Amino acid sequence: MSEKKKYSFKCLEQNCTNRVCCTRPHVSVTIGDLARWSAQGYLDHILPGVTINVPKSEGESFSMETIRKPLNGDGKEGESAGDACIFFHKESNACTIRYSRPISCRTFPLLYNGEKFVLSDKSCPGIGQGEVTKEALKEARDLAEQEYHERMETVAALPAVYALIMSHMLRQSAEAMKNLSEEDRKKLEEIMSKTPAKEENTGVQDDSQEGASAN
Ligand code: SF4
Ligand code: SF4
């Protein structure tokens, strides 16, 4: 049975005319998404497309989201108008990880902000399409609430996760240095002394630096 509700929605998928879900400036990823991808065996495949943003100032928080890519070949990364989520495939107008999208994509455009349900982007052409049953509406709201709680938990957990990743990386590079022969170590020191400092692509992003995944 269907009934008229405030929120009716049907995703137009590959027939969508604007894919605002995939071109929104931030596609958040939660610790819950990581856990799900890990359990499903997709983590190694999806994780390279995810980045952690380090706060630039005291008022900001850590966040985790999908990396951006320019939509057009001549676009510059970091430009919101021409960017999309790295998993968006423009030619087929589809998501390449449709089988296990982040929870923020599954709830889009319905968003729970901790107090009420809102539409995060009214230009999504799926809004007003189809009819939503009472059960489907409840399901959509439950998922939006879950997304909100996962997002909040992720913001709280990210500083510790970041510290863990950094200490793991430091341990790995210390280990690698230990295993270098004296000759290789000298060569490396020589190279380092001539090479200007450059950010390594670690999947962890410091917003204070220009980078491939900057937002
Ligand atoms: S969620 Fe909205 S914007 Fe995204 S594909 Fe579906 S209809 Fe289009
Ligand atoms: S993960 Fe897929 S659905 Fe979500 S924003 Fe990226 S391309 Fe779009």
C-alpha cells in the first residue's frame, strides 16, 4: 500500500540528468563503511579511493571522504564545479562501487541533522518521483539516522585512527631504514639531500597542503 508523504523519492540511476549525489563537494565515509567493506572483502579495492582530511585550524574536525577527481579532462582538481567522487564513472553515468556505496550515498538526498530530516540537495531529480510506502519511508529515515550516528562516531574516532596510521607508517619506514645496507643508506641520504620536500600519497591528507585529493 502506498500513501502520499512529504518525502517521495526514486533514484533515476543511470538516467539521472545531473548526478548531484556524486558531484556534491564532500562524500563522507564512516568507520561503519570501512567495517562493512572489510567484512565483505572490498576494503583493499575501495580504500585507495578514501582520504582523511586533517583539520587546518582548531575549530575544524577530522573527516573522512572519498577522493575527488576532475570531471573533465582539462579540469583542475579542487574545483567544486568540475569535480566528482573518484568512484563516479562519467561515461556510464554510474557508480563503480554501486555494490557497496558509502552509507551517505545510500541515504542521499535524505539527511538527518541530529534534530530533523532535511533534503541535502533539492536539485536531485529523484525527489518527488515514485511513491514511498510507509515502510519504505521508515526504512529511509532509519538509514538516515544511522548515517548521522556513524558520521558522529567517525568524527570522534578519526584522531585516534589517524594517529594509529601515522605510527604504523613511522614504524614501517623505521623498519625499512634498518634493513638498508650502509651503501644504500648513503645513496638515500644523498638523494634526500638533493630532493625538495614533497608529500607522499598516503591516503591521509593534510588540508594545509595542496594534494590530489584536496577539497
Ligand atoms: S540520488 Fe538523485 S542525483 Fe543521485 S543518481 Fe539518484 S536521482 Fe540522480
Ligand atoms: S561512491 Fe558512488 S554513489 Fe557515492 S558519490 Fe561516489 S560515485 Fe556517487
